[in-house]
Amino acid sequence: MITIQNLSKTFSQREPLFSGASLTIAPHTVTVITGPSGSGKTTLLRMIRGEEPYDSGRILLDRKEVSRLNSRSLMMLRRDMGMVCQENNLLAERSVLENIALPLRIKGIHGALLRTRVEKMIELFKLEKVAFTACGVISGGEKRKVSMARAMSVAPGILLADEPSAGLDPLQTLELITILFALPLEEGTTLIVATHNPTLLEGLGVHGTYRIRDGQLQGDDCHVELPSEMERFTL
Amino acid sequence: MRNLFYHCKKALVEFKNKPGSHFFAVGTVALALVLAGSVFLVSQVLRYASDTWGNGAMVAIYLDQGTTPDRVDAIKSRISELEGIYAIKTITPDVARKRLVANLQRDASLISNVEPTFFPHSLEVVIRGDRNTVERTRRTLGKLKGIVAGISDIRGVHTWNRKIGYIIDIMLLIGLILLTLVLFASGYVIMSTTRLSIESRLDELKVIKFLGASPAFIQTPLLLTGMLQGLLGALVAFGVLFGLAHFTFPLITALVGNALVGTNTLVFFTPVQLLSGLGIATATGLIAGKLALSTIRV
């Protein structure tokens, strides 16, 4: 459960990004955060991940307040919280395989389990042809896929996707978003997607959409009932 | 443990990717250790030679005028109990006179009127053992004057052994100072290459941190690279030193002879010294890497 209570954040000499924003995200759901460029979507994701401090209010992850976590707890939190950044953040000199395996190694996963997870991601994102190629020389679309595969490789409890469709054509976007949105059902991940173009996500089973407006997180009426544990199991 | 294998692999890849700076560091460590090691090996050769030459070192003990033969025997018995005493020969006044006459040759007439009883009894003590044993026994003999009644003077016939001992000690001191200096210099070079490596990989390290890596996960490959530089430098240095010893030792023995060098086997480091050298070089790499990491915030 992710709970945001009365969150306020202002960058110096600018209008407040958030002023008393609140939001609750249930586990194993897909939540979309929308808003125009510069509205604070990325900042919100970074605050949830403990990378950006906030001025007041609380962000609770399973009742633990993010701003009160020590560096070790933050490190553990980031291991279990995947993030797909707009700029991909890949290691250009390392191969696609190595990039995908990195979060697993950081988490201390090795051997057969590591191979199984990496192979699954390679297959899921159809990266077989570039598996051994350095990430610096693959196409933009492939980089996006690797970034998502890397974030998903550890089956994170929470996955934050910042503009996942950036730099992709509509077909590639649909392909990737479909894989991404299957996560809550397949691996019990809580997915939060930040995008300025929510129309791309229409009809993809979003559980909640929130628009950043006037420093608030305003929910719309498209809330979808969460699948029960039994439904998730049978899916 | 598996992470350690992974980090070792990454450290080796780092060597492969940027061979220039890493081999410069390895070369510096190797050159530095060759310098210090050469001084140490030369002192080792001198030590062997000194120990060999020290065998048979002689000390002359002059007894008081009129010392009775019984007292001479008692003093001999006391001295023979000391460590490293190989032989004690009694020089009677008559023998002493004959020796002096033989030494004076044509001028022997100068002492023709001197009574044989003018010469005191003396003892020629031959000490055998390594340099330290010889020196220890010589010092003990020196202290006997004043403790044992009947001894009037004690003189070391050969003082070269002690002098070589000083030279060896000075060489070892120079070697130690040199080793300390070159370790600092090598550490500085390793620190600089590690800093360069960190700076060139800063973006990569930030991504790894972004994924939730612990400081140990980030630092280990960098520290291993520093350790590897030290270790490889020491291995190269020992290889070069072995080559030098292998080629120069036969030349030295051919020049001065086995007997003078004191050994016919190659003078080189003992396994413990080799392991210590490798350990010190590796530790230098580790410390230098740690210092480099402390100067850059990842």
C-alpha cells in the first residue's frame, strides 16, 4: 500500500509543485499519474523512491515513511522498487544481458535463478538478437525495452514507469505497455505510470488515474475494481 | 562469495578495457619493488659472505705476566663453555717470542736480549658460526676482562666481520627506507589510476547506485583493481629480480669464487619473504584504492 498524505513540494523560486496532495494506491494495481510536462510527475515518482526530499506531508510505503528511512533502508527499498526512467539509465558499455542481470546481482541473486529471470525477460521483450550487444549501440526502442526488462527482472514489489512511451512509435508503445500492464496480474507488482499522454493507456485495465492540477492529485472516475486474489491466481 | 567472483571478473575486464593506465601503475609498482628488492638481495649476498668469512674469526686473549699453567687451563675451560667457540690454542711465552722473531726477520736481533718471560701467556680463540654468533661471542669475550682474574687484554684479530655487519645493517636500513618511499610512490600512482577509473565511470556508478547497490557492491571492483595492480606489480618485480639474480649470481661466484660468496645456491627471497612482499604490495593497492574512493563522492 502506498499512501501519500498532504504532500507539499516546492523547488526554490518556482510555483509549488504539490501543496497538500493526497493519494492512496492499493497493492497489485495499475495507477496512472498524468499532467502536462513540468507538472511534477517525475518528481512525484522520485519522491516515492526516496530520491527527492519533500517539504511536508508523508509518503508511506507499507506504513513506513520514506523520508524517515535511513540510507540502508532506502537502498533495500530501491532494490525492490523498479524504475523505468525517461533517459533509460543503461550502462552503455555493457551488454543487454548484463544490464538486465545487474539488479539481480545487486540483490544477491546468482546462478540458475538469475539465468532463468534474465532469459524470461529477454524472451518477453524479444531481445534475443541484441542480447550480447552493448547497450550503447542498440536502437532507442530497444533501449526502452532493456530499461523495462531491467526494472522488471527482480519482479519488484513496486514498479515506477516514467513516460514509458517516450521515443516509441504507437505500435512499440502498445507492445511494451501491454507487457508492463500484465505485471500486477502475473507477479503481484504495484505499477505506477507517469505519462503526459494518457490516451495511449485507454482500454488497458488501469485501476486509477490521477491528474496533477493546482498542486493536487485529482482522481477521475475511471477506477476499476481490483481482481480478487482468486482471480489473480487463475489469470 | 559469488559476488566476489563477479567483482573479480569486472576488475579484470577493467584492466582489459583500459590497459594503458593500469599497466602504467603495475609498471611503477614493479620498478619500485625491483629497486628495493635489489638492495635487499645485495645485503643478503653480503650476509652469506660475511657468515662464511666469519667462520674462524679469531680473538687473542692476553693473560697477566706470571699466570700459572693451572690458571691458564682454568681460563681456557671457562672460555670453552661459551657459544660458538671452535678452538682455543695456548701461546706460551716461548712460542710468542719465536713468532715475533719470525715476524721481525732481519731485525730479530733487536729483541735478542729480551727474556722469554717478558712475553705473557696468551690464548688464541677461534669462533665459528654466523655473523651474529661471532659478534655475540666476541662481545662476551670482551666482557671477560675484569670479570675473570688473570686476563689483561682482549683483542679482535679480525675486525672486518664487524665492519661488514655494519654495511649490511646500513644496506638493510636503506632498503627499508627505499621500500617505504617506493610503496608511497606506488600507492600514489595506484590512487591516481583508481581516481581516473572512478571519474570515467561516474555515470555508470550512479546508475548502479540508482538500482539499489550497496557501497560495498560499488566499491569492491574498484578496490580489487587497486589490489590487482599491487599484486601484479609485485609478481612482475619478483620475476625480474629472479631473472637478475639468476644471471648475476653465477657471474659473482665466477668472479670471486663460491667460497668467498659463502654459498653455491642462488641467493633469493624465502617463500615467507615472497608471500610477505606480495601481501604488502596487495595491501598497498587496497589502501590506495580506498583513499581514492574517499576523495570522490559517487
